[in-house]
Amino acid sequence: MGENLTTLWRILSRKKTTSCPGEGRRPLQRCLSIVDVTCLGLATTLGTGVYCLLGEAAREHTGPSVVLSYLIAAVASCLVGLCYSELATRFPRGGSAYVYSYSTFGEFFGFLIGWSMMLEYTIGAALAAKTWSQYFDVVSNGSLFHFFNQPLGVLGIPGLDRYPDVPAVLVIMTVTVGVMGKVKLGCIVNNALVFVNFLVIIGMVLVGMFNLDSENWTAGSGFFPHGVGGVFSAASVCFFAFVGYDVIATSGGEMMHRTKTLPGAVSFTFLIGLVVSFITATAVTLVIPCSLLDRRGPLLEAFEVRKIRGMKLFVIVGANCGLLSSVGTSLFALSRVKHSLANDGLLFQFLTSYNERTGTSWSACIVSASLSAIFAFFCDSRTLLEILGMGTLISFTSVLLSVLCLRYGVSEALPLELSELSRESTATLPLGGANLPSQNSYAEDYLQVVNASTQTSFAEENITTEAITRSNCLEYCSPKNNDYTNSVTGRPTVELISNSDRRRRNYGALHPRPVSVEFVNDTYVTSLTELSAQDSAHQKLEPTSKSAVVTAVLVAAVITIIGTMGVITMHVPYRFAQSRWWIEVIFSFLMITVVVCVGCIIRQPHHKPRYKNSVTCIPVLPLCALWMTIHLMASLSYISWLAFLFWSLLGILEYLAYGVWHSTERGLDDSVHVALLDVMEDPSGGAAYHTNERQALVNVS
């Protein structure tokens, strides 16, 4: 029984280690500039966030204090965005929260994150398409729905739309054609749509400034008609507007100068998104009372009530551009997530098919559009809004936990970036797979590894490497060269040191740091173990197995306590309105406990960052972001929780029936036995090499 549980845990916790076969053949075009990536991140904020979520949050949840809801959601997303910047720098090929969770926590947890993001992007695309059709129906005075939907009859099922939404389906299918084209061309169109929408929003704000009425914030129920709980409830609804950080991370493989582009895009997305959403919410709630905002085309009705002429056409142009860009961005991210899952063997393999000319996954795009079209055709907008938000909060929480794990985890169990290794130390890199047929394959694999690694890891850091030709590669990898042949596996190994390391002033000067490396491909290594006895003083400051377990327990305790505090704050006061003193006592005790746990976490040793764009104020900043995201999750409705649990159950069934058996890591786990070379220092100053065979799960992504 114990052995079966150990095997089950080993299967569920196996980590993403190698580039998937599909990814290796996929022609990623590094063509996206910082403008392209920033517009991808802003599409949802300026589209769905302004034209749909603003009206719903202000009318149903919080009233004029929706401006604070957007502020809370933006600040929480900004803290997560900083963590995205660090992870995108550490993982050279980029990826969404799914990739980071898979590489850090294991396959099952990563699959659940990717599965939840599939639901979020699907609902996001469907909601943006339905909002587009509603705006145009308002402009056409109802003739659009009368022409398309009324002949189909009425659906009298709760949670479904009264009439099937045919225009929304047509919008999704039309945008899908653009998503299936070249990435750069699609980004150019998206840039134009976002820019036009941005100008329209600025125009609406300027017009609203001359039609403000401060009584809309003070009259009636006042600024907080639903209390502080309403503010957080609206913030959880508006949080999807800031999902652009994950979209930016998903497109990391196509960025030019990724280590510079991605942090800049995250910063611009936060600043522009926060300012635009905040001033738009302020202007709209001061122009018209929130109770008068219509469910269908709220911004159109806001200016119509004030009888501001000419604004209907102006607003519909912005809504058309903003919502179309939101649909395209959601489908783009959804297809990428599905393609990544399929490449890893966790979804059906036909989703890995792609167009060689455009470099896009046509099968994933079609399936994504079909699923979004089904939701848009049948579901009511109110139902979609109830479900929206949970997937984004879950994925952002996993990113925060990934940063904490990478900082406080044991070095041997963490994925390390190849560029980080090459700048700091000398690594012995085994070439090829378990069975390499000939000397020429040794050379080809060696050239492929070095060229890919220098392109992905060194080019952006201005690091140059020695030119490697086919002739000296064959000589270098020759089995006759005993210095570079692994005596255990019979596979050639090479020593890769960049010229910049040799030019560094302290390169090889004092204490060299020999290391043991399990496996390397063009982006990651599995483990980096410092074996120098002279570095023992330094190793005392590094995390150990004991400190990693203590930190994990403390973080789990903090998450549990924060979740309990969120439930107490959002739900208990409405159940016990008369006696709140005991609630305040419990809340104060839990608050003190959280502070003590955070203090203990601060005392634990953690890794010092060796790469750019690292998160500062560890662990306070990720824990503050965790506080906000978990509190927002507690603010979501029970419908959102039930939908998420039902979707997760479907995902677990799919994983157990298909993913666990077809995972690309399953073959590695069953067949790869990597012999490690432990580099031990000789008392005489030389290096003695001892063989230590271990069965290893390669930890490369």
C-alpha cells in the first residue's frame, strides 16, 4: 500500500523537464516588439474591462465605489505582474502560469492550472462577443436580435440566454480566422484596434468631464451602497480585466529581446490599464447614477440619459474595436494554452497540429473558437459574469507560489536557467538522448544544443561564445577523446564556458565552483549542486531540505488563515449582524498569527537571485499579493465556485483517463537513467571524479 502511494505521488508530482517534441519542431518567430506585447496585455483591460465589467460591477455590486474596486484589482495584478517578470526571465522559452506550475510543483497541479485557464479564456472570449452583439443591438434598436435570433425560438432554461446569440458566434468565427494567420500580422491589427479604442475612451472621459454631477456619488445610498464587501465583490469581478499579464507571458516565445521586452510590457500594461480604467469608472459614475446603467450597452445608455448628442456613434466605434481585440486576445491565449497542454501529452495530440507557414496551431484555434461559440450561443451574460474571475485568480495565485518555491526550495529540486549556469560555473553537459546511433549524431546534437542555447539565453545578454565548426565538433565529440566521454553512459559530454566568463575579472580567481549536472537541453538544467568544500560557509545561507519543509508548512498555514479571514470578512457579518465583537476577536487573533508566520518565513534562508527582473522584498511582496488574491476568491459568488469545481472535476477525469498515460514525461520517467558525475575536490588540490548512478527525473523545461 505504501509503495503504491509513493508511486502515485511520483507520477502526479513529476515535473516538466524537457522541451516537448512538438515544441522543438514548432517555428517560433521572434517578431513581437514591446508595442505588440503591451497591446496584447491591454486588449482585455480596455475592451471587456471597460465596456462590460464596469457597468455590471457598478450596477450590481458596489455603485460609485467601483473606482476603488478597479484600484484594488489593478494593485493586486501589478504585484503578480512583477512575479511574472521574474518567472519569464528564469524560464527562457516563456509560457503561461501552466508552464511555471508544471515546472515547479509537478504535472497534476500544472494541469489543473492550465485547465482552469482554458475555462477563463473561453468564458472571456464568449463574454466579449456577447457584449459586442448587445452594443450593436442597442444601436440598431433591437433589429439585430430580431433578425438573427427570434426565428430560433425562446429558451426558457434558467442560466441560458432568452434567445440564442447568433451574432456573437459569427464574431468569434470571424476573429478566429485572423488568429489563425501570422502572429505579427494579427498583432498589427490588434495594435490598431487597441489604439483606436484608447482614443475613444480618452474622448469619452473628456466629454464626461464637462457633464459631471457630484450628487451621483453622494445622493441616495451614497458612495458605498453595499459596504466594503461590495467593493471586494466587484474587484473579484473586475479582476479578469487584468488577465493581460498571463497573455504577455504566453507570448514570451515570440518576443524580441525577451528579458527587456516582457518587464517593460508588464509595467506599461499596469500603468495604462490602471489609469484608463480608473478615470473611465470615475467619469461614468459621475455622469450618471449607477442604478440607471443598462445591462445591454451600459456606456451607450450613460450618455443617452444625459442627452449628449453624437456620442452613440463615437462609443460604438470604441466598443467595436475594444471588444474585437478582447475576443482575439482571449482566443490567442486559449489556443496557446491548449497547444502547450497537447504538446506535453496532457490533451489530445491532434491539437498539436499547426500551419508551417504561419506557425500557428490551427486545430487548437478551431477547437477554442468552437468551445467559446457554444458558451456565447447558449449562456446568458449574467451567467458568464458569475463564472468569470476564478480561473484568473487561481492562475495568479500559482504564479505567486511558484516564486516562493523557487526562492525557498532546495537547489537540487528546482529548474535552473542555462544562462544562469553558464555565467556562474562550469557544467558538464551530456549530449543527446539515451540512445545515440553514431558519431555524426553526437556532433549534430552538440551543435543543436549549443546553437539553441546561445540564441535563447546568451543573445539577449550580449554574451558571445566560441565559434564551433563541424570539424572541431566531430573531433571534440569523438569517442576517442577520453576527457569528454562519460565512462558510465558512454555518451560524450562537453564543457561549455562563455567567453564573457573568461573576461570577467574574478573568473577562476579564487574559489572555483565545480558542479554536478543531471541533464541539459537548450534551455534548462535539472540540478546544480555546489560541491566545493571551500563554499561550505556560503552553503549555510542556502535553503536546506529542512528549511524548505518549514517554509512550505508556514506558507500553507498563511494561505489557510488568509482564506479563513476572507470568509469571515465577506460572509459571516451578514449571518450574524447583531453580535460582531467575537468576529473582531477572532479576526485579530488570526491577524497576529499571520504576522508571526510571515516573520518566521523571513527568517528562513532563501536563494539570492542571479538574474534580472527578480522580485524584491521576498517574501513580503508575494505574500501581500497572496492576501489580496485569496481575499478576492473568497468574495466570489457560490456559482463561480460550483462552476470551477465542476470544471476541475471534468479536468481530473480527463487527466486520469488520457493525460497521465500520454504525458511526455511518462516516457522519461520510465526509461531515463542518468549517471551523474560528482565532482569531488581532492585534498591535493586536484579533482577526483567518482561515479554515482542515480535514477533521475530530468527537470528541464
